[in-house]
Amino acid sequence: QVRIRLEDRKLDVKPSEMRARSESRISPVSFREALEPAGTSLIAEAKRASPSRGVLRDPYDPAALAAEYEAAGARAVSVLTEPDFFGGAPEHLEAASRAIELPVLRKDFLVDPYQCWEAKVWGASAALLIVAALDDALLHDLYALLEEIGLDALVEVHDEKEAERALNLPVSILGVNNRDLATFETDRTVTARIGALAPADVSLVSESGIHSRDHVLEVERAGACAILVGEALLRSERPGDTARELIGADAEGAA
């Protein structure tokens, strides 16, 4: 489905034109550097729906959500642009990136260089590369292209075999998705298992299955320097308060 939609977009804006547009954009805020300060960095997600949970937020305002996340202490924002299964759109990423000063991650199924150029044009600082969806040659090419155009890559893996493939790249940010793609069940011990394989200079991001401060502390102990959280925030009546709870901001303020 992603590939079908992509061909339609290429008819609207030719690849040469999209590339030229990306080259004219200034370098974005560094996603990698946003994850470097002490403490667990929260990458807060904006998405309307998910395949496993259905509609998560209605009404859905990605710009307002991004601003609330920024005020709560998130260090980056992830925005879904995939329309069929996550209710995303390019306009969501554009609106979020205009609303905040934080770096924004384009979260989608990237399978073509065109999507890397799109990400920069739409205001992203980084893009997601899912190892399970790419062969080694395409993974390498997309990673190199993102680096060339000044975007960071969050390289996502689900198991040790995928981690080995990812670590053949000069990867700087490794995302560990704790969700099993076949069953949709989550297991946070996946972060610990893959964290043991990652070099010390790689920023480890734990994704999925994080709903409480205890969960955050658990993946911190496993080596994660950042967490990517969507559902717990999107189902909350007060996403900003939930974000503060996850990163321990309330406890720090009380201390």
C-alpha cells in the first residue's frame, strides 16, 4: 500500500523536483543531539490510530499535541505520516514541526529515496528505517541518503538478528521495538537483550509497551537512553501530565 501511494505522489511531484526541494531546505535541528543530555529522553508520538489499537485520539491535532509534549519536557516528537493504518498525513508532520522547536521524526514505512527527500521537505529532523521491511542493500542506501541530506536515522529492530544487520551500519541511534510484529504482544526484556549487543556510543531507544514510570526505569536499567511513547500519551486526557510522570519530572520538581 505504501508503494502504491508513493507512485501516485511521484506523479504529482517528480523525484527530481522533490530532491531539489529537499536540497533547498536548511539543515534541521539535530535529533541525535536532542537525546544526549542526562536523564531518559522522551520521544513523544503523535498519531491518530494504530493497527493493533484502532483510533487512539479523536479529535486529533498534531500541532497542539506537539506543543503540549514540548512544554512537558519531551526532547523530540515522532509524527506518523502513513495514512491507511495510522491515520497519518504529510500535513501532520508539517504542522507539528512548525509548532515546536524540538526535532521531529518522520515515522512511516520508508522503502524509497523519495521518502527521505519528502521527510526533509516536510520539516523532519530524522526518519525511521525499519530493518524488518528492508533488505541490506536498501537499508544501507537509505541510511546513507539520510546522512547525506542532513537527517538522522532511527534504525528500528525487533530481535537480535535484525540488530546484527543494523549494527553493520555506522548506526548512531538504534530503536528497539518491544512489540512482536506477528502477535502485537510487547515484551520489554527485548530492550535488555538487544541493549547488550549495542556499542556504548550508540543511543538506544526503547519503543512500545511503556506505560508507567516503572516501565521507564526498567528500560533505563537495560541501557536505553531514550523512550518512544505513543499509546500511553495519546489515550491520556492530559498527555502533558502523563509525559511528566513518565520522565519523572514531577518527582524531580518535588525534590
